[in-house]
Amino acid sequence: MILGENLVVLLVMALGGALAVGNFLALVRPNHAPGHDELERPPLGRALAMIAVGLLAAVWALVSLMTG
């Protein structure tokens, strides 16, 4: 492969981590000056689901890198 044999796994780990961290930070630090069509904070259920999906993807990729 041109960019390495673990490229897909590394991309999954990066995207999963970004998904988890981004949604966590959106919950911890809400928007204090929302615009006209913006929410002050994201919906809790959706944010928690996205954090779980991101963590699952990142952990899967990390385990894949460690075992193979």
C-alpha cells in the first residue's frame, strides 16, 4: 500500500476519537451566545450516542493496531 498497511485503521481511530472528543467538549462547554438558528447546547441523547460510537470506533482501532 502507498500510505501503509494500517491506513484504514488509523483513519477510523482518528475519526472516532474526534467524534468522541468533539461531542464531549460540546457538552462540557456549551455555546453561550447562540445565533438565530443555533442551540445553546447539543441534545444530550444524541451527544452521548455519538460519544459512545466514537469511543467504540477508537477502541476497536487501537485494539486492531495492538493485535495485528
